[in-house]
Amino acid sequence: MGSRPDDEDDAALVSPEKDGPVESEFQPATPGSITSTRTSRAWIRLLPVLVILVVTLVFVFQNPKDVKVSLFTFSGTLPLSVALLGAVILGALMALALGSVRIFQLRRQVRRRSVNSKGDRRRHK
């Protein structure tokens, strides 16, 4: 391409033969580089969990005042932080349950469509 003759392009693609063993294309890590391991990735994933834990502990210690909580016929007093955390956990569980049901419905629809499309192919052959 360009001003170089075709012979030079072909010559660059051909590698000279070696008398020794063939070297693989895999290059080991250089002494200065550090490769990622499962343990290092686990620590990286643990960092957000630790941040959430610290924020939760700060929230709990800043809201120790007791409040009256009533649910249907049950009532009692709890620290404000515990009541709010309980509400958040119940909300998250409800969202998880509804999301799981929806994912189950979508997977079932996809499975039915794939079975129907396979059946259509068989009929047309």
C-alpha cells in the first residue's frame, strides 16, 4: 500500500525459521506488572459493601431515639434507625420478589416462543 512495493509487504508477514523450540504468542507478565487474581477481585467487590456498612452504622448511631411503631394489630417501640432499616429491608425484599416473578414470566415467554419457532421450522421442511 502507498509507496512501498508489494514484495516488502509480503516479506513482513513471513517469519524466519528457528532451529530451537517454537515460541508461543503468550507473553508472561513482566516483573513490574501485577496480574489480577480472584482474591484481588474479591477485595475490590468487598469495598462497596464496607462503605455501605459504615454508612449504615453512622445512620444507626445518629438515630437512637425510640419511636412507636404499629403494624396491623402489633405495636411497640423501636429505635428510629431500626424501624427505618426494617422498612428498607422489607421494601427491598418486595422488589426482589416482584422482580423475580417478572423474570420468571419473561423466561417462560421466551421458552414458549423458541419452542414454537422450532416447531414452525419442522412443519415447513
